Amino acid sequence: MAPIEPPPPLSGKKRRIGVMTSGGDAPGMNGAVRAVVRMSIAQNCEAYAIYEGYEGLVQGGDMIREMGWEDVRGFLSEGGTLIGTARCKAFMERPGRLNAAKNMIIKGIDALIICGGDGSLTGADKFRGEWPGLLEELVEKKELTAEQVEPFKHLNIVGLVGSIDNDLSMTDATIGCYSSLGRICESVDCIDATALSHQRAFVIEVMGRHCGWLALMAGVSTGADYVFLPENPPSENWEAEMCSIIKRHRDLGKRKTIVIVAEGAHDRNLRKISPLHVKTLLTDTLRLDTRITTLGHVQRGGTACAYDRMLATLQGAEAVKAVLEATPDTPSPVICMVENKIERRPLLQAVKQTHEVAEAIAAKDFDRAMGLRDAEFAEYWQAYNITTATDQPQLRLPEEKRLRVGIIHIGAPAGGMNAATRAAVAYCLARGHTPVALHNGFPGLIRHHDDKPLGAVREVSWLDAEGWASKGGSEIGTNRGLPSEDMATVAMCFEKYKIQALFAVGGFEAFTSISELRKARDQYESLKIPMVILPATVSNNVPGTEYSIGSDTCLNALIQYCDACRQSASSSRRRVFVIETQGGASGYIATLAGLSIGAFAVYTPEDGINIKMLDRDIDHLREHFSKDKGQNRAGKIILRNEKASKTYTTEIIASMIREEARGRFESRVGVPGHFQQGTTPSPMDRVRAARFGVKSLQHIENFIGKSKDEIADDPMSASVIGIKGAKVLFSSMKYVEENETDWKDRRPKDEFWMGLKDVVDTLSGRPKALPTP
Ligand code: ATP
């Protein structure tokens, strides 16, 4: 990031930026503090930590301390908040805030970055609103002089939303919510095994007083039978409805039942729905052996997942930028995430809208409460409902509009492939379509299409796919082979099995396959059908999207591996790990993992590796370890993408470091290999897979009733679903193939994440890279 010219309010002095964490702790808060501290220092400002939230601001003294570069080392991998948090009563009252203002001026702090929930941000906004009055009062009461307060006339406040509930309006994700969802999914996955063994029912209570995000997402990602959310209570006769849905699932052969209850769940008359009430119903009405599990504070704990580390780091860096760009008239911003884009939104409005949700719930205006949540939330709710209740006659299409939908996995396995397939199957069945699995990719179809009835083409039942939400790998088998291996047979199979639409899940091979099928439509009538590809690959290199399912699972596996390496490095000697990541010719995984673990350097195929770069990095390592007097034994991690350079292999780089270190430090190689595909898919991959799976099928339905030629002539009849910036959209394959694809290197021409490399380098203090010769 290029240095921003800061406005000089302190007449020649460096700007001092305060950072605090407040309200309930959330995984990722430490990453935000690290990013704010280091980015402030990198921008020639001073960073101060305010300990114990507003309590530190009110008390001042030693609770407001300057932070150096090294003080935040290791913060990214720690859970909770290392600078403490508290609920501070004193700050709720004006005298407390007056003290806080005085302490800030005494410490010379004129900008505050607060990471907390809606309460903390409300407090922050109030503080800024009162600021001029507080300064006047301080002068009036002779606690400070007019000269002392003069340079502090304008207080800059920037909010970062740190909360596990994901309850702030205007942002898709708060720092901590995906880590918390991860804890919930881990627990439900464990409970699943015992429930299945004993054919039990479990009622699981999760956090969320006014916000059902955790409950809903847990429902989507674990395939729960029923969920209760505060914003959208069930119908008047929910007891009968819930029992009927669960009974139907049991009648279809399901051996377990999971019901998720948000702690703030209630009925349409605001009567609390307790886990005990649900348990009694399941026991008395359905005679199910039912247990209750309250997950409680487990949901807050542990280290942050990759997404939260990335979010916290990018938002922390953006918050510093916002401070430096603010003018006296800029409204206080809160840093938000919309799909894949960091945006600044007015803090006041975001807090107001958040409070309106609680007000709408209290007024029993549940449509409004849902409407005030983001559009994404409503889509997840819809996806959950369509894919869960099996008996919804109102959703079924008339006979003549029903399709036989082929579902195929192509390429290497990636987390979320099964979840996407489960959602597509459930959606098809709800609408009356027939989901047909094409097993083992195109080679499976080409070689085994005659082996009936257990051949490569099989209709999938609800029960077949029901348990796939949390399963890793590919249940229907995947293969890298392309349809061009034998296009005539592929086309013949589509004809023979009456495939009227195709839903393909996979990476660059899937993209290439759909491209081939699209181009072969001129020759084969049976290929004139709607086709959608849902990108799924650890490499995240599919054109037409900034996010492929599976990439988040991969990042989580990778940071787990890197955390273990770093721990080993800090427990033994001063050590540098050179870790080789997957990603093909795309440096996405290496860069994002670098951001999430605070890598010393990241080597990508896009930039390549050259001798000057290595020389500079080794010099920097030498300098770093020479300053170390033994008190700081934390290791360093270098991430090298597998195709970053043909010459400078991972081994060679590690050997060069070893040689040049001359015994002062050492190096090791780490190759996590297939470990990066992960075991169980991450919650983010699961929920996005479900949402995109449903959206893909809805897109396919746009072509019902169209002739083959109409379909072939419509560029959107072969498309890729993806996230681009703040939007989820379908792009025409033809357009993406011709304009956005780097076919040689098998990646998008424009890789949105390239700018993030600068942030990794800035926050690790890496010397600026010279342009590659
Ligand atoms: P969580 O989402 O985890 O509950 P939160 O930030 O909403 O986090 P709160 O306990 O509501 O948590 O708020 C944290 C602190 O923010 C309070 O203890 C108080 O010091 C301050 N605060 C909250 N609301 C206000 C307010 N209206 N005016 C002044 N200060 C406030």
C-alpha cells in the first residue's frame, strides 16, 4: 500500500492511533489489533493499545500503552483478545466518557479504532457526537487547558465489527462469526456420529439473542432437520409442522435428527422456544430418544479460522487508511465486507439498522426483521427451506416443466462439492425434477455407461444425498478427464439418459469441459441444454469468479499446518520454514495463507522468484535474527507456491537460507501436499456450496420450455456462477472464455487478490520488492 499523506493535526508530531477491543471477545480480534498496529507504524504513525475496552479509556494511565512492531508478533494465531475486553458501565454515563476524552488527550491520541459489537460501536458513535462538548467541559472544569485540547478538535472513529453473532447490518460477515460457526459445525459433526449410531434426536442450542445467523448457517452446513431463528419465527402451528417434517425424514430412512435452536428463539407471539420444549415434543410426539446439547462458550473460543484472520487483517489495514483519509466532515465509518469486497459504510446507519432488527422483532414485524438483514441472509433461509422440508407441494412444477438434471464432478476433489450436490439434489426433488448423478466425471460416463443398473448414470434419492452436507471428497466420484476424450459418446449418453440440463462442479477442468461441450453444440443436438458450472477447487483459479468452493477449506488446512510448524520453530531453535503450497499457476492460496498466518514472504507464479528477491529476503532474515537476543524465538514462515519457479525449488530455497545463515538460524522444508484438500469442508464452503447450488438450479429453470436452438443461441445457457466484488452472478461461458481467461496459465487474466500481496509484505515488514527483471 502506498503511504497516505496524513493530515497533520498535531503540528509536526506523528499521529497517534488508538486501538481497542470491546464487548464480547471474538476470534480474529487479535488479527485486527496486529493489522492496525503494524499498518499504523508502516504509515509513519504511532499505535496505542487501549487495554480492557472502554474501561482502559476511562481509567487511562498504564491501560493505554504504545505498541511496537514486535509487540503484536504471534497475535494472528491466538484466540480471544490479548489486549483484553470488558463491559464498562462507567462509559455508559457522561462522566465516564469525560474521563475517557481527557485520557485520550493526555496520551495524545486523536483517532480511535474500535473492534466490537453493536453496543461498542453505539458507544463509539455517542463519544464522537459528544466530543466537542466533552472538550469544552474539560476546559471549563480546568481539567485541561484550551491549548491542550486545541490539536484534538476532531476525533476520528473507525469501527471494526468483532462479534461472533454476525449481528451487524450492512456487513455480510463480522470478525469471528465464521470461526464460531466452525466450532458449532465441529460439535454438530461429532454429535451426528452418536446420533446416527443410536438413531437419536439432538436439540442443539447456539448463541444469537436477536440474530439467527449462527443457527441458520449451522442448519445449512450440517443438514439439520429444523432451525429456530429469532427474526423469522415458525408458523403458529410449528409444533405439528416440525414433527411432520421430522417424521417424514425418519420415514424416508433417516436415522438421526438434529434441531438447532438460537438462544433468542421464540414463536410469533414472542413466547420463548426453549430446547426443553422441543425435546419434550420430539420425545412425546415422535417417541424419539432425544438429548439437549447447549454449546455455550465453546462457540467463542479457540483460534480464528482462515477467513477471520484474513478479514481482520484486511479490515484492520483498511481502518488505518480510513483514519488517515478522514476529514473533519467525514462521518465515522464502519469497515464492512460485502460478498468479497471490503467497503466503508456509515457507522451510525449500520448501528441504527441493527437496532431496528431488534425493534422489529419486539413489534412482531418479522417480515421487516428479515428485510433488514442482508439479502444474502434471506437467500440462505430460502436455500435451507427448499433443501430441507421434503414435502412442499406448492414448490412442485407441473409435469411438463420438470427436467432430468445431470450432476457431474470434474477435476480434483474440493471441500463443498458434496454439499453443492446435496443442495442441487434436494432442490431438484422439491421442484419435481429428476437429479441424475454422472459418476466419476466424463471418463466414468464414457467407459461405463452400459453397466446398468449400477453404472455411471444413476438417479439420486433424497436419502442418498441427505448426509452429504458435511462430507469431504466427492461422493459421486470425480475425474480430471475432459469430454473431448470422446465427445461422440458423451453426446450419445446425454441423449440416451435424456439429460436435459447439466450442473457441473469442479475446477479449471470443469471450466474447460463446459467450454468444450458448449462448442460441440453445433455438432450434437443433445448438448443444446442449459449448463452451469459451480467452481470448486482448492486453487481458486477458475475464471468468472473470485471464489471457488474448496479454497476456504484448503486455507484452513494450510494455516493449521503453518501454525504447527511455527510452534515447532518457536519451541526448538530459530528456524525458518519454507512451505510449499498447492495452487497450480495461481498464487491465491499462498497469498491468502500468507495473509492469515503473517508469512515472512510469499512466492507466487505471477511474480516468479529471482536471485535479487532471495538475496534481499535472506538479508532481511539475517538482520531479524541478529537483533534477536534469544527472547523472541518465534519462527518465520515463507510460503512458496508449487509453480512459483522452476529453478528455485522449495528445497533449494531452504538450502540457500541454511547456507547463508551460517549457523545463526536454520531452515526446514514443509510440503503439506494433499493435506491441503482438507478433511471435512469448512462451514463457509458448505454454506456457499448450498446457496450457489440452489441458485444454479434456479438459473437452469430459466430455460424450461425453450427450444434447443433457443437455448444454444442464448449465451447464458452455458454459464459460470461466481462472486465478483460485491455481487454473486452468472457470467456467460463464451464471454468469460474469450475475455477473462488466461488459457496458458489456467487462471483468470485479472486476479483480484494480487493487491493483497502488498498488505502481506507491509505487515511482515518485508523490504519492498524490486520489479522482476
Ligand atoms: P457483543 O456483540 O459481544 O455483545 P457489544 O459490543 O455489543 O458486543 P456491549 O456489552 O453491548 O457489547 O457493549 C460493550 C461496551 O460498549 C459496554 O460495556 C459499554 O461500555 C459500551 N457501550 C455500549 N452501549 C453503549 C451506549 N449506548 N453508550 C455508551 N457506551 C456504550
